[in-house]
Amino acid sequence: MIADQHRAFEASDLDAAYAHAFPGIKSKFRTPEIFGHIVATEYPVIWRPAGYEMIDILDTAKGPKQIVSLQDAQGRFFHAVYEMRLIGDTWRIDGVSLRQSAEVGS
């Protein structure tokens, strides 16, 4: 799901990217266009990463959290923690926290 959302952002397919969001996220941003604008301006490394890798999954009381390593266009690395929620039999993204990593690009 996270990889699908990254491919949707890469293709600027805001409807597809927004479809992966949990209802609480959708209600906060209201439209795919607003959602895309916020991601592009506030989280550019998620919008257009130079690369990314799924690192680990943490099980928490609220649900799993997927840890993703991202690299931006300047070679800086970030760790994103995606909170996942299940709706029926489908996982959705219920938020992302992002922090710069100590890793150094080559």
C-alpha cells in the first residue's frame, strides 16, 4: 500500500494517493488536491523521494507502524513512520511522522 501511494505521488495521481488514506486523514484534507498540495509542500521527500526502502514493521496497540527509509534529491536520508489502520480487509495510512536520519548519502 505504501509503495502504491508512492507510485501514485510519482505519477501525480492524487486520486489514487488519496485512496490509500484512512477516513480521518481524508476528512482532515477534504479533497485529493488539498491532500496532494500538503504532501508536496510539507513532505517533499514523501512526494518525490530519490529512493525509499521498507525497513521494519512495529506492532503497536493501535496497529502496525511501517518504518520507511527515504532519500531526498539532496542525498539526505529520512525515516518515515507510517501508521496503518485496517478497514474491513484493507489497510489504510492513518498518518506519517518524519524525521531526518543520521545516514549520509553517497
